[in-house]
Amino acid sequence: MSDQDSTSMDESSLFSATVVCPAPVCRQFWKAGNYDIGHGSKATSQSIDVKNHLCVHPMFLHSNATSHKWAFGAIAELLDNAFDEIQNGATFVVIDKIPNPRDGNPALLIQDDGGGMDPEAIRHCMSFGFSAKKSKTSIGQYGNGFKTSTMRLGADVIVFSRHLKERSPTQSIGLLSYTFLRQTGCNKIVVPVVDYEFNASTGKYGPILPHGKKHFSLNLSMLLQWSPYSTEDELLLQFDDIGQHGTKIVIYNLWLNDEGHMELDFDSDVEDICINRGPKLFQKGKHVNPIYDQHMANLYHYSLRIYSSILYLRIPQCFRIILRGRVVEHHNIANDLKFWEIILYRPHIGGNVEVPVLTTIGFLKDAPHVNIHGFNVYHRNRLILVSFLFRNTQTVIIIKIVNPLLFLPCLRYLISPVF
């Protein structure tokens, strides 16, 4: 974090290193991890006080993000963060495309009206391994989802968050930029963050200066150079639609696929975000059945609207997922079954302990015209595994796992007699 390095960071090293080590970032995600360690900025590396904090190399940002093979899985992580904010008053999460003011290219917007983050919380969010989520109902627990998901979707992300504290409201801006780190030759992760606090006497937000004006100016200058917004007024303008509290995430320099096309497709459907699948759609099989081609079990791979509709087992009526201006209609997969039955399975752990696992088993209503079977696993109300197989059996299993460690014995038990 740039806060931790404020006393030792050499400002010139962050801006002049571009001349020494241009290192343009490859736009294809699976090829962008080739980080040349040998050409790192010497000034940056020598300024680190190793006694005070752990240094993480920027290459970790990319390798950490490879845990998401699927772009929609990364988006789901960010939706989880908004969903967890329901307990703090969140009523919606917006997913949309916005233009990058710098170059006009598409950027991905994810915004909620939850409690927001104060200056300390946004630093925890953009650090590694910290999580304040202790509730048994919270989806995120390990403090890694924001970093893996944003870096999987694009090379850069800027976060705007407004929080209502007991004393006075605050608003913070943080930047996590793989492009910045690569092109300045940094051999440690630097995250510029600036904070503002509401002044009741002036009725305006003013900068918070815990480390002095020079430190604030350094962070702000990095934000203005490497974010989509070139002036402080443009940055602060992003809070206008947040309201009294909430968080806005803008992911830009979105990754391309192996064919060089934008991985996220914003053009095929103006009310959806799709995976750019090109002309190969549905050509892997020999199916010409329109019911089969348009079935949810097939389209959730490519359509974020369909995937997000089944992402949660239940959604409170007070909360909405708004994708590109239209509310996502929640879909309970169990409603697609006929001759369904709920089975309570009690696996034995260590020979003595029994933990119940609820399963709903049935046949698809479209059977036998749609030859699909498989299972969905939900944990803490969240879909954690989807497995649809296209064969002659039409059984679908919906599993609600109480303890994810019981998944494998449960799966062996269920698949053997059914299939």
C-alpha cells in the first residue's frame, strides 16, 4: 500500500521508470503474466523498508487471478460482495458497461448502495488476505475475492466508496493497476489511495491528510496519471450517483481472449453481457434442437443474465440485481423439475458425526426433448458448482451443502444410484 511506503517512496521512481522499462501489458489475460523481474525499478526496490511490511510482487496479481478460469465466475465474486452488503442496507447492485473517458473503450461497472468502506476498510479490501466478514451467512471470508476477480476481468480497477461514520461521512478512492505496476517497473504492489471527509461547516468534502499534503499529492497524481480520470474534479464527480453510502467499481483495460477479441461481449445483447464466443457457438455438438440450444443449462455459460438468475438459491425481495438497466429475474432451478423429491442425506464423518445435506432430485420438464442431466451445488445460498451433462438421462440434482467438506462423499452417494 502506498500509505505504508509514504516515508520512503521515491516519487520520481514511479514516473520516470516508464522510460527505463516500458513493458506494455499484453491484452490477452492468459499471456499477460510474463513479468520481467530483471528490469524492475531499482529506485523502487531500494526504497522498501522490509522491517515494517511484507512486499508482494506484482506478478502475484496475475497468478492470483488465474484461479478464475471463467470470467463470469470473477463477476460472481463481486456480486457476492454486494450481496453481503444487504445486512448493511444494500437494495441493489448494478452491472453495466461504461466508456473509459481516456480512450472510449468499454469498461465494466459494478455498483451497490451498501454501507460502503471507510478509509481503513478500503485499504483492507485492496490488501491481501484480510477479511472482516465473520458472519456465518457471509459468502466472502478469506479477503481475496476482490483482487482475484477484478484482475481476472481487466488489467486495472478503480474503486470509489462512500461511508457514513458516526462522526462524519468519508469517501475514498483506490487504484489497483497492473498496467501502472508493469510500466513503472515496480517490483512490489503499490496501491494509491486518497480519502476525503465531509466538513459540516463548509458543506463540502475535504482531503484527509494523516501523512501530510505531500503524501496525498503523490497518491492523487498516480490516480490521475493511471486511472480513466485525468483531473481531481472528474474523480470526485464519480461520487454523485453513489448517494450517501455505497461502492462503485470500474474495471478497465478489459482482457481479450486468445483470438484477440474482447472477452466480454457487450454488443450481442444490449440488456446482457455475454462471453465472446464467436462463430463457434453450439458447433461442438451436433444438436439442431432449438429447445436444447436455448436451454438454461447450455446458455448460462455465455449469458450473464441467465447465470446471475440462478447464482443465489434465494434473494430477498428488497434486493435487486440490475444488469444493463433491467432487473434480473431470479430463477429457482427446482421449478424446472417434474416428479421431484427432496431427500435428506446424512453422511457419516469419522464414523460418528452426521451432518444433513438437503437434495432435490427430479426430471427436467423438457425431457425427453432435452437430453441433460447433472447437479448444482449451493453453499451458504450461493451456487458454487454447476455440472450439466448432455446425455440420454434427464435427471438434475440440486444440492444444498451445509458443510462443503462433505461434498465428495455426498456426490459419490448420489451419483451411484441415480446414474
